[in-house]
Amino acid sequence: MNDHEQHWLTTPKSVRRLWIGFCIVLLLTVLLDLFVTQYEHFGIDDEFGFYAWYGFLACAAMVVVAKLLGKLLKRPDDYYDR
């Protein structure tokens, strides 16, 4: 591959198609919640779309915790040069 050629995953057309495809898959998995019988265990987990929101919030919390850990454990750029 030449330096001038872009990988197919980095072209704007492909990125747009991937976003649309991922959004369709996400929408379908949430809509499938209408056809699956839910048995509640905690009182709120039988609500429509609960697991989608739970997964999204858990992922967002992991990103925030990782950012905080990165700031906490960060070393200066010249840490090994001293």
C-alpha cells in the first residue's frame, strides 16, 4: 500500500457507514427488549431498555475511573532520565 492510499477503515465514507451500522445494531438490540420476557431481580431491571442504559453508564464510569487513575499514576516525562 502506498503512503497516499488510505486504509478502507479510515475513509470518511467507510467511517460513516460503520457508525450507521453500529447505530442500527444498537437500536435493534434495544427494540428486541420488547419481545423478550424480563424477570426482575432488583425491581428496576424489568424496565424497557434497562440493560442498554446500565451498560452505557457502566462503560462511561469505567472511562472516568481510567482517566482519574491515569492522572493519579502519571509520571513526569523525564522520570527515567533523572
